Amino acid sequence: MTPQQRAQLPALLARGAEAFGSRGELWTTKRVAAVIAHAFGVRLEQLPGYAPDLNPDEGIWNYLNVRALLPRMAFHRSSNE
């Protein structure tokens, strides 16, 4: 969504869920996604929690965790052991 579309969204949601054909005024993620699709032609996609093919940053974090951060972590035993 563009910044202009994001700015328009609160006014759309303020009209209430029933204004968009929902029964009851409770907003759910699915209902908000339907309003966004109808008003702006933008379809929201649920991405998996770990998707290196879709999010290149995942590979960078994996590299940092395995190669850079974990080897530098110091594990200390308490003096009581």
C-alpha cells in the first residue's frame, strides 16, 4: 500500500465493518484485508514465519546467528556448580 492509501484506511475503518457487508462491527484481519482489496485493489498475502526465498533478510540473519553471533557467545557456569 502507498502512504496515501495507508492514510485513508482509518477513515474507511471508522465507517464500521457493517458498512462493508460484515455482520457485526468486530474488525478481524480477514475483514480488514477484504476492505483493503476492495478499496485499493491490494491483496494481502500471509507469508510463512521463515521464508528465505521471499525475504532475503532471513538468509542474512541465519548467517549472523550461525557464523558470527553464536561462536562469540560466552557460556558461563555459575560458581555453585
